[in-house]
Amino acid sequence: MPVVRDLRVLLRLRYFRRLLYVRLLSQGADGVYQIALAAYVVFSPEKQTSPAAIASAMAVLLLPYSLIGPFAGVLLDRWRRRQVFVHGNLLRALLAAGTALLMAGHVPAWLFYASALCVTAVNRFILAGLSAALPRVVDTDRLVIANSLSPTAGTLAATVGGGLAFGVRLLSSGSDAAVVLLGAFLYLCAAAVSLSMAPTLLGPDRQQLQPHLTTALADTARDLFAAMRHLATPGRRGAAWALGSMTLMRFCYGALLVLLLMLCRYSLAATPEEGLRLLGLALALSGAGFFVAAVVTPWAAGRLGPIRWIVVCSAAAALLEPALGLPFATAPLLVAVFVLGLITQGAKIATDTIVQAGVDDGFRGRVFSVYDVLFNVAFVGAAGVAALILPPDGRSPALVALVAAIYAVVAVFLAHFERLRGAETRKEGRCFT
């Protein structure tokens, strides 16, 4: 099979493998850390969690990064990306250890959230850097399959990390602090693997660097406007449309995640611990969907084109999400989790490929940082909307219908853009014949 052949070729590339190891360890640690946070914030028996509380937690953890996020792209286009991986993971290990101490000490909530916020903020640099560095270790012809393998493997690593978190929590009699310490150890391992690559390997190109950090920070606004103008040029509009569509799909994912959390906490399980186990099963099925997306997307995007594949994903979500979600029963919801995992990851692989292929190397760090900021704002906005709509038990047909409508809008508008682009291409072809 061509997919298997391409995977074998990629895995023979030494520096691609090492970048992949960094991603696996880093996102595996993220999975551990996120499950610890979810267990501590949502599923603690002594806490009465509400959609508003979940939305508030997401806002505290994600919105502040939206203010510093644009600076991340500027720095990623100037700092050695390998150094970002080394120092960023070391910092996260230290901060995660601090979070474990705070959990064990039962400190005020604001102090706990401040520590978690710092870990999340550094995480944005790592993920944006991994995406920006991928074209430095893979040739352009294999970017689609690399985007299938690398981010999807990272997501699966996060799922495995979540499973490890459940195991450690069970062995430690429900100690969330012990789980966070496991995440700190995995961050240290990711930093160690990063050291196996040369500092200059992952770019950015030296001639595109500005030597003084103060100059880089002072020029942030101008650079970001330049990146947005870069996306607005005729040759880059496909990347801009893909980013907008993926942002809306991320909004849908965030709203459904809050719905799933509330259902697991109050409607589908008799106790918080049972609800946490159900959430773990749902995350495992979502990871299985991500894996299937990694296998299917290279073939589908190759046959249909990346934009048409996103159209197929969003249209399928618009049809299947209400059919599986409206019964608010365990079995259909677990099927929905798998399907949405496949659809969301399939669309993301296509979007990453469109952006990477359609953006110059000197702009990639900034564009992917804006990409992350859009993700965070959409995610927090979705949590806020869910907090307004969801009842305490999480059963909301109105939210399910809203999400289905957004998926349908994405499919319609992106299909319209693809038809216009195809018409322009055919017109240009006739002009040159």
C-alpha cells in the first residue's frame, strides 16, 4: 500500500524520528497533565461542577495565552526551534512539579490555576514549534503523510498518557498530585530527546532572523499584519479559508466536550469515579478515531484534495452528530466520540498540510501561533456558549442542533470556495491555451 510505503520512508528519516519522539513524549505528558486537571477540577467528589465552572476554568487557562500568543509566533521565527523544545519542556517539568505540590497542599484555587496556566502557555510554544519545524525534516511531497503520522501520533500519545494517568491514579489511591509528577517526568524526557538534534537543524533560516529580541518584540504588530497579508494574497487564500473552517470546527469540538463532561459527571454515571472512567473510555475511542483518520486522510486528501476532504468531514459531522447525540445515551455517544475524533483529526491533518504548503518558512511560526490562538479563543467561546445553554445534567438538544448547524455552514461555504477556485483555475488554463 502507498500509505505503508510512505510511512516506512518517513520512519527511516533519522531527524523526523527524533522530532516525532519529542512530540510523543511532550503530548503524552500533556495527556497525563490534562487528565489530572480534569479529575481535580471536574470529578472531585467534594466539588459541584457546573458548565459555568468548566467555562471559567478554560478561560483562566487559555484566554491569557491569547494575549501573548502573537508574540510566540514572532519568537518562533527568531529562536532556534530546537532550543524552544529543550528549554520549554524543562520549564514545564518544573512547573508541573509545582502544580503537584499545590494539589497536595490544598492551596487556594487561584494559585492552582496560575500554575496550570503557565504550563498551558509554554505548551503553545511547543506545539506551534513542532508544526513549524516539520517541513525542515520532511520533503514537500511527503508533507501530507507526515501530517497524518506526526500530529495524529501525538494525539494518540496524549490518549495513552491519559490512560497512564488513570493507572497511576488507581495505584496511588486517587492522588492527582502523583499523576502530575508522572507528567513532569515525561516533560524531562522530551527535553532530553530534543538535545539529540543540532541547534540549527529545525530552523528558522539564519538570514531571516532579527538578532535583537527587543527589536523583534517591538515589531510584533507589524510582523503579524505582514503574516495576515501573506495569508490574504491570492496564492494563500486556501490556507486562510482552511484556518477559518478549522476554527469553527474547533468551536464545535469544545462545545461537545463540555457537554460530554457534564453528561459523564451527572447523567451517565452514578458516581464521580464512574464518570471519570467513562470519560477515559470516551477519550480512548476518540484516540482510535484519530488513528483511523491518520490512515484514511492521506488517501482521501490525495483523491479529493485537502479542501474537499475538509468538506466531507464537516458534512459528515453535520449529519451524524445529531443522530448519535440527541438520544443522550451511553452507546450512541461513544460511537459519536469515535466518529468526531476521526472527522476532527482528518480535517486538522488537511488544514495543517494546506497551511504548511501555502505559507513561506519565514512566516510559519507566526501563522501557526495565530492558528493556536484561534483554537484557544474558539474553545473558550464554545465553553461559554455551552455554559449558557446546558442544563445542570448536560442534556441539551439546542446545543446539539447548534453544533450541527455550524458543521453544515462550514461544509457549504468551503465547498463554495473550492468551486470558485476551480472555476478560476479552469479560466486561467483556457487563457494560456
